Amino acid sequence: MLKEELEVTAFFARIDIKEDEKEKYLADINKMFNYVEVLQEPDVMGLKPTTHVTELRNVWREDIVKPSPRDVIDQMLNSAPSKEGTFYKIKKVVV
């Protein structure tokens, strides 16, 4: 990237870059561009797309419904502003 390109980019991004900072930013930006060029070098046309580096997969457990102790249920329902039986009672939210 050239100094003029940096100045135009900074102007449109509304970034105020001091004159003594421009050389540092130019060096950093050019390092990034060089790295992108390195990433484009390998031929990946024959490779199959992957989503993970390893073949590991998540192990999911089956959900098992267990009854809650009655004292826990009572404590939860007693803290509710409104209840009906063993359920919280709320205003209708779907029209």
C-alpha cells in the first residue's frame, strides 16, 4: 500500500493519522498484505472442504426427565407472582 492510499483510506474512514504514525501503519498493513499472499500460495483445488481440523465429534447424552423434589417445586411456585396449579401463570404473549 502506498502512503497516498493510506491517506485516502484514513480520510474516508474518518481516522486522523499523524504524519509520524503513517510509516508504522504502512509497514503493518504491508505485512498483512504479504501474509495474505502467503495464504494464497498453496494449491487447494483438490482438497475436500472441512469444518474441523480433527475427526472428533461431540458426544451427546440422551435427555432424561427426572421429577423435582416437592419442596423445590413449592419454593419456585411460592416465588411466582401468579400461579395456577403447578404452573406459572403469565399474560398471553401470542396474539
